[in-house]
Amino acid sequence: MWIILLAVLILFILWNTSLMGYRDRNVEPLEVDESKVCCEEARSIIYRQGSKTAILLVHGFPSTPSVYHYSAKRFADEGMDVYAPLLPGFGTDPKAFSHTTFTQWFSYLCTYYENLRASYDTLHVLGISMGGMMTLKLGETYCPTELAPDSLTSIAAPVVYNSIKDWVFTDPKQYLARTLALFTASIKPHVVNGDPKGEDGSEHWYGYGGTFVRPGLSLVSAMREVRRNLDRITCPLFSIHDKGDRTVPFKNLAIIAKENKSSDFHLLETEMGHFNHSRHALLLYR
């Protein structure tokens, strides 16, 4: 009997830690209704000025395009058309967001990307955090095709969450998320309308707060495939990460650097000062 109990315990641990057999249940396409945004700052940021060059800016989890409120204007000042879309589920109702998945967010982004690619001679993609991970996945999807982006920039992108092999541990509690997700989609979800205690630009962060168990599980699961396919990235790639990042471990940068196959790869290791922020959403800071 004890052998059976031990086997069940081992399977339970593996089921939680390896996410074996995990699949997103909610995969139907989603649309974005910006009439329902939680605040004006959550809306998509778009600058069109008739340029033949555009940049697509992808926000993170669980934030909004507000992380680009400063940098989007700077890109526009350089003559680019700028698109920082609000992804479906984000920036509206956190309880509804709790039932969405990475598959749905990325599917929307792919359609958005393909429409831009058909409209511009030159198209760059930049993403922060989950947006950086999605930028890498766009590269894996389109670099081998005629729809390849002209360049990719990932900032603080996670491709590993918890890994004994890589000695990366973002949050050990994530090992219990799959079991917890059987009982709840989220814990205390709420809207964050800026951070009054923030500084250096971090006070302009708008998005969701709380623990998003099921969406987070979906995101962590997607990281495995993104890492596995890094060798499909052959487009020019620039990866940036701060050594003191308090949200995504800095070791992710070395993994991306080692495993991508870009023909023109560059990296930048930043080291910010003693600010009261996470050193994570780098383009948010002044």
C-alpha cells in the first residue's frame, strides 16, 4: 500500500511541477472592447503619421499599454508609426480576465501583427516582460516566413519560471498553482490605477492586482514552448535585462542569448540605481 501512496505522491508532484499534459481550455478567439477599459490609461496607444516604418509594442502581464506612455511618443518623434495595442482580457474586468489564456492573447496578437506586416515596408516588434516573451514567440512563428519582422527587441522576457536545472526560481509557490487552479481562477483580483508610492515613472503603472492563478498557469506553461523554440529565431534580436530585476530573474537573459539563432544578436545588461521600483518594466522609467 505504501508503494502505491508513494507513487501517487510522486505523480502529484510531477503533475504540479512539470505541468505534464497541461493544455489551455479556453482557446476561442477574443476581441478587445475599449469602451470597457478600467481607466483611460489602459487604452491602446497609436500614432499614425503616414510612415513606411512601424513599431509594435507589446505590454506585459497583467499590465496595459500604459507602460509605453513615454516611449511610444519617443518612437513617434523618430518618425515611426507606433502601435501599442491592449490585449484581450487586459485593462477591463479582472474577474473576466481570470478566465482567459495565453493562447487567446497570443492569437489576437498574431492577427494584429499580420495586419501591420501587410501595411508597412519595415516593421519592428518590442515587448516588455510577457510582451517580451510574446515578441520572442512572434519571432519563432514568423522569422522563417515571408512575414518575418525586421527586428525584435525583448526586455525582461521570461522563458523560464522555476527550474532546478537552470537554478532559476521566480516563485516556488507556482508549484502549487495547478492544484489551486482546480478550485479558483484568481485571488482578490482588482484594478490598479497607478502606484502613488512609485517613483521614476513607476507611478504610471496601470493594470491588475491580485493573484491570477489560471492565467498565470497558462503563461508559465507557454514559457516552455517559447524556450524550446528559441532556435527558430533568425531575425535581428536585441535582448535587454536589468541585473536587479525583482520580477523576472536576470538569468533568463543568458538563456535567451545562448539558445537563439539570430543572425544579428545583441544584448544589454542594465544596472539601475536604488529606486523604489522593480527594475523590470524598463521603458516605464524615466
